[in-house]
Amino acid sequence: MFIDTHTHLYVKAFDSDREAMLARALAAGVDAFYLPNIDVGSIDSMLALEEAHPGVCFAMMGLHPCSVKEDYEAALATMEGWLAKRRFVAIGEIGIDLYWDKTFVAQQQEAFLIQAGWAVDRGLPFVIHSRESIDMIIELMQKNWKSGMRGIFHCFTGTTEQAQAIIEMGFYLGIGGVLTFKNAGMDKVLKEIPLDHMVLETDAPYLAPVPNRGKRNESSYIPLIANKLAEVKECSLEEIGRVTTINSEKIFGSTNQST
């Protein structure tokens, strides 16, 4: 059994074959799919997918840092309204992105702290986007630490030292397709990190693992990531599935309880 802790299966890239793609993933042993939100416009399609697959797809609520613009406060108000209406499994994905555009970095920081506060207030984990911003986010969290903060640094591609700092805060590392990239160097980093601090993810439709790099990613590729992690950790594929599933359930609760 595997769990894809981060997959955008509701986006337009899957409109032509979403059900077939889900069937492929289930056949590959992926039993649960956690859906991070992007912006106000993505909410309806995300919730429709969750409703169509209860107990299999689980929705989060949050504003992606690349969607934080001048009007971010209005977007946050909409999302806070949704949080008052129904339960979500996590707040996400939230964070800071310094890769695409640094124009709104101050607003990204503010939006991140507001949403992290939502998670703490509701006893929920939060899922962090930290592209080229790991150190900034760690520092921001340490300065604004609240008891009850927990969750995942999604798509972790940092150093051993950054991984240790994240683990010391009680957070998990989301491991995806970048692990399979030849020159990414993640194999050396993860060799030093205990498996009980990792979860699996695809970030579909982005960051497809080798041999599908550059193509549309999908949740059925989780075993490709798991196989590489098993090689790095010198253990069986079954052990990767077992431990990362336990870790996922520590974060989100068991899939039987997430609905």
C-alpha cells in the first residue's frame, strides 16, 4: 500500500482521462490521494473529485504562494469561509516561492503565517511549498512558533542540514520525483535521514519521475519513487510502503478516519 500525500488530480491536465488515471494508480497500489488546493478557482473541481471518490481522495484548503497577489486577503477570506462550512484534512498548500516571482514575498510570508495559524487553531497539519525558500520558512516558523504546528515540507529538495532542522520541528519530508533525477543529489541527502520522517508524493501533474521526466506526472508513478527510495535506504519496497503509510497516517489520520 502507498499513499500519495500531494497530488493535484483535479486540474485540467487530467480532464481527458481522470478516471482511467485513478484506476491505474489504484492498480499500482496507491490507496489514498491527498489533494492540496491552489486558489479560489480550484476549489470546486477539487471538492467534486473528493465527492466522487469518498474515502480515497481527501481535500485540503489553502492558498498556494504563487497565487498570493494584491488581492490575497480576499482569497483567504473565501477559504476561511470554506473552513467554517466543512472539514478538510489539512491546510495546504501554503508557503513561500522565491523561484518564480519575488514581487509579493512579504504578502506570501503574511499569508503563510495566517494559514499556519488556521491549522493550529483547528488541530490540523499544514503542507508547505518551499521552493528556494526553505531557510526563510524555517526561520519564519521558529520566530512565530506555536504549539501544535505539524505537517509536511512538500517536494523536499534541500540539504541534510535543512532536513534535520525540519525534523527537529516535528515536520515530515515529502519525497517525490526529484529523487529519481540523476543530478539532483537527493539520494545522498536522504541516505542520512531516517525513513520514519518521510512520506511519498507525486505533485502530479508536475515533476514526473524518471523514466517519465518531462511528461505529465500521475499518481500511478508513486512506485517509481518508492523503488528509488528503497534503493537509497537499502530496504525492500514493502518496507517503504509500510513506513511511509504509517507516517502519512500520523499526519492525516487513517484513511478510514479522514472523511
